[in-house]
Amino acid sequence: MPSQIIPILLAGGAGTRLWPVSRDALPKQFLPLIGTKSTYQETLLRVQDAMFAPPIVITGPNFHFFARRQAEDVGVDATIVIEPLRRDSAPAIAAATAVARQRDPEAVVLALAADHIILDVEKFRATCLAGRAAAEAGRIVTFGIKPTEPKTSYGYILPGEPIGKNGVHAVKSFVEKPDAATAARYVRDGYLWNSGNFLFRADVLLAEVARLEPQIAEAVEAAVNNASNDLGFLRLQPDAFARAPQKSIDYAVMEKTDRAAVVVGDFRWSDIGSWDALFDITPRDGAGNVVQGPVVTIDAQDCVIHSDGRLTAVVGVKDLVVVSTSDAVMVVPRARAQEVKQLVDKLKAAKRPEAVDHKRVHRPWGYYESIDMGERFQVKRIVVTPGGILSLQKHRHRSEHWVVVKGTAEVTIGDTVRSVHENESIYIPIGSIHRMANRGKIPLELIEVQTGSYLGEDDIERIEDVYKRS
């Protein structure tokens, strides 16, 4: 029986073209864009099969706790690798592949983007099986998708000579995103969309990285060999990893290697690179609209309308993207959805917090969200997961009142520890050393009222923290 394929999931991207839902503080791979599970969770479940070994996930230093929690929520035990900073896909894939090779020197690796949507899981697994023989023979196999239309937002692959009998071909050429006329010609000439997912032997991929991009290979090898165990996560050595040039796997390896092959994927796929991509892959209503959340329409046609909780109503419009969140509303013609990235760049230049941060802020222990704010007060809703412990801390400029609405809080103030139950409250004076923990079996929910002269998050002086945050 052949050894299991080791999946590696790339889960460190930003996804700015899906603003205002996807933001730097919590990007699209961790969000439920279709259905109730995030694309990251759906990708994890896609490789829950006897063909696959337990996955390796590589993600950024702000998302590792969240990645582990979402994996646990769907019953997946994943190895989480912390990428100290974003260096694009080539260093990330090489690092995760080196970790896979430590697990199995003869590993066959499946590299997957955690923010893609694949709707035909069994066809996807059949494609993995079809490409495995070529991968074991030393090819770096990419998954090509038969185009349904001449898309300008995807790269293209021209298949060459067949390899074996499983629909695998040598790659004749990789081409970058074309203009509309060129894309139409590519579709006529039999090109495939480049899905950006790969299957290969670990030793082959790492040898090609060493041959073609020695700086990446050296940096990754040092970062993996000197990685540390951090609360059950594998943290790559930051200084070594920072030496890796920032390059995509396509530029670094696939466009240069003579080992590239392509297997045709007969499954519905999208990288969800922009809001109009949801229009292509998501079921529509009778008027051709893609609707998510509490939405009401009258005489709306061929729109994407996404609401994160608040009622959103549209009347008499066509071919629009309308996205509503608790702190931002965006309206853009569907044909110009790719320009959302420029919008986010403009918001960042104006230092608008909505460009980067959500109102709901995730922490290793749970999350909080601001409900209301004034000149000398702020009201937050705080949720602490079972076993979650906030840092031992104090504030110089604010006091806090905590009202428990669900569960039981273990509250430390100075040398005193007490339990605060539902419908009970407690006061934290300015300067008091304090901590809160959830020792129960259900999420702890409370309302926090802050009052004082300064209410910023940088008025937290951490004295002790189980999550090792500075």
C-alpha cells in the first residue's frame, strides 16, 4: 500500500479584494464565504480521507491560535507552522515541505491554498490520485482547470506531451494573467487555468528550490532546522526565514523547472480572488443574484449581495456588488470588483482602521468586539473560550466593570481570586493587577464597560501571559 500523501495548507494570505469582509486582521481563508464553514475548514475536510496523512498548516504569527481552533472545530488534528513574516508562496511551500520531509523522507506532498473553493470533492481526490504516479516519478504536478470562459484574473498553462495514461501532461508553458483578447485565444487553443495547487515528492521540490533559488533554500533550511516548539506550534526561526527573497512558487520554480507537469482537474474551482468570483461559483436566486445573510431585494438582477448580520435591502439595481458589515458598506459594479484592492490601499493611506481591523478582534483566548464608544468610555462584548485565560495585566488610564451574561468567570484582582457568575458583576480599579479565566465547559460571555482618560489597547501592561505575547 502506498504511503499517505501529506497535505500542506497555505493559510497566510491577506485577501484584500474581498474587503470589507476580508481584512488583514482576519483574512478570507478563515471566513465562511459560502455556507457555514470557512474555506480553510473546507480545505481541511477535503483531505480527510485514507489517501491523506494529517495536514501541515503554515500561517502567520497573528493567526496560529485561530487556525488551530478552527481545525479543532471540524475535528482535524493539524500541525501548525508559524511563518514569522510573509515571504510569498515559494518560501512558505518550501518550509512546510521541509517539515513534511522530516516526518517522512520519501513524502509525497500536496500543496493547497486554504482560501480556494472546490465544490466536487470526490473529483478533486480522483485528480490527486491521477497525478500521484507522475509526482512519484519526479514531476512537480500542478492542477489545471478547464476554462469555462476567458478569465483575465487567472494565469494559464499550455499542456504538452502526455505523461502516462491518467490525463497528466508535461507543461509546455506557463503564462501570466492575460488581457481579454489573449485570454479568449488561450481558451480556443486549449490552455488551462493555473489553480496554484501542486503535488510533488518533497525531495524533488526542495532540490529544485535549491537549484533555482539557493537563497530561498538556505533561508528555509536554517529556519526549519532552528525552529522552536511554541505552545504546540512549530515556530520557524525568524531571522533565518527573513533572509528568503519574497517570491511566488510560480516565479521561483514552476516557470523555470523542467520537471513541471499538469493534471487536468475536472472539478469546479475558484480562488475567490474577488467578489465577482462568488458570482461564478455560487448558486443564484431566480433573478440571478448571489445572496448571503439577511438581504431583501426588489427588482435586483445579477448582483452579489453579502450581509454580515445587518438587514441589507437593494432596489432596482443590476450587476452590482453590495457588501455590508457592522462598520463598513461597499458598493461597486461587479465588472470592477478587481479594483477593491486599490480602494483598500487608499483606506490604508488615509489610516482608516476599517482597512485592516474588524470590529470583532480575535485573541488566543477568544474574541472581543466594540459595541459603543465615547470620549471617556467604551463598551465591549467579550467571549472567552473554555480553558481561555487572559493575561495578568494592569491599566494606567482606565477602570473596568465586567458583567457576566453567560458562564462563570474566574477573576483575579491583586491577591484575591473569586468566581463571578451569570448576572453578577465586578469592578476593576485603575492600576489594579487583574486577570480573567474561563475554567468552565461553555464559552464565557460578558459585557465590559471601560471608563477613563485613555482607552487604547496599548494601555495594557502584561505582567504574565500563558500565550507568550510580549
